Amino acid sequence: MSRCWIDGGSEFEEKISYARAVVDGDLVFVSGTTGYDYATMQISPDVVAQADQCMRNIGEALEAAGSDFDEVVRVRYIFPDRSDFEPCWPVFRRYLGRARPAATMLVAGLLDEAMRVEVEVTARLGSAQAPS
């Protein structure tokens, strides 16, 4: 299978030269994804709302790749403020509770101070076929 790139609609994808997701073989690699609503280019100041938007953005990339949250095998959560992680647990459980992927939480600065969480995942392609 050849490599396939999935565009997520972020202006940074073109500026920095990356893809929202890459399908390579039977794996889907979803880039670090923030809580921006790419339709409006708005971001909520609330970390839980940002976490939910992150997961919706990731879900769209997974679907475009021919995968879904049940196929996620690895997740990385990145928070500038470690105290923001626990309030987001219910959001992450709602999306990833069945998959129970290997997980890591990192504390690091993000590109913009408005960003309070960034999430990246690796998933199996699953039974669906990757887009051509």
C-alpha cells in the first residue's frame, strides 16, 4: 500500500508542511491535534471543550483514513498545565474507553497560548480500506 495523506483543514498544515494524518501500511498516524474548530478557526478558552474538539478533529481524520477510535493503539496527551489533564479524563474515556490504548501525558508548551491541550494518536487501519 502506498502512503496517503489526510488534510485536516488547519492553516498550519500548509505553513509547516505536515498532514493531519498519514496512512502508511495498516497504520494511521494522526498529528498532534488541538482544540481549534477548523470550520470557524475559533478555540474555546475551556480546556474540557478544547479536549472534546481535539477528539472530534481526530475522529474526522480517522474516518477519512478508514479507521475509527476503536482502532487507536497509542495516544499522547500534551498539556502546558498538568492540572488541566484530570478534568479532561471523562472526554478521553468517552472517545477511547473501548480501545484502551497505550497512553502518555506530557507537560510542554504549545504553539499558541490559547491552546490548552494537544492530542496525537496512532491507530490501525481496521477493516475499512484507506482512501486512494
